[in-house]
Amino acid sequence: MHSRLITGLVLVGLAATPSSRALQQPELPVAVCVVAPRVEPVEMADALGVVPVSRPRLVLVEPLLELRIERPRADTWRLVSSPDQPIRTPLDWPTTPIRPGEPVLLQLRPEEASAEAFAHVHLVGASASRMAQSQRLIDQLSAGGQPAEWLGAIDSALREGDVPLAWALLFAPQIPDDGQLRALQQEVIRRGCSD
């Protein structure tokens, strides 16, 4: 029963909005599979996602050599690694929270990409009311701490077509350590950006 629920949740979430690969530009095909926050391809060059939480957890399929977070009127946050110790995710949001309506640019350089080649992912904070509602839900789920409540909230978000919220919940740092939830996370990551 539980494995069918997990498979059903994954299939609904992946079918509702196809996973995306963020590309830098056609002449430099650098792709990364961004699982969370949920993003969609835009104009075959970038990916865009509206984030319902202020501190989204970053989940990518591929390890990175560099991550940059650019924001208007702020210094670029940057993390650089080496090929022998690449950046692996999930990675909790490493800088100041995203504000409602704020545009944020993630620049991602996967392993084996040249030093100038980055995939671009554009994030935008959701409306203030949606972000507040999402945070209240996470706070309520965290207070209860029951895996079944988290699964129910993820399922509800998917049934409503709100995959960004479902994935924000599924990969929230506050999610309980539970076998079913871990299995669902792993299934979503395993399927990644397959079409």
C-alpha cells in the first residue's frame, strides 16, 4: 500500500510538470538536473521557478564545482569546490531568505564544465501571502512531526497541481526522518529530469 502511494505521488508530481534541465545557452550546452526547488524550462536556455518558501533546499542530481547566487542590490554568494570534493546536495539555502517577489539567479557549474560554463536557474519568491501560508503549513507539520501528516500534505499539494509546494515540503529541512519519506525523496531524485 505504502509503495503504491509513493509511486502514485511521484508519478503525479512528475507528470504534472516535466522536470527541467537548466542550460546556459545553445552554443555551450551545460545542463544540470534541478529537482528542488521546482523549476521549468524557459526558452531552451534557462529554467524558472516560483518558490513558495523563503529558504528552499537545493536538490540537484549532478554534483557541482561551483554555485553562485546573485540578487539585485546584493553581493554574489559563491561556493567553489574541487573535482575531488564536489558540492553535493541537498544543500540548505545558504544565504539570506528569498523575499516575496524577489528575483534570484542561481548559476550552477557541474563537474566537467569549463570555468566559464554555467547553467542558469531563475527563482522568484512567491507572493507574500503564499509564502506565509507555506511557512505556516511547514510550522504546523513540524509541530506535529508525524510522517503521515507530511505525506498527506504532499499528496494534497500534488492533487491541487502545486508541485513547487509539494517538492518544498518533500525536501524541507524539517521533514521527519522516516523510511517512507526518504523513499519518496529518493524516487523523485532517481527520476530526476528524465522525460
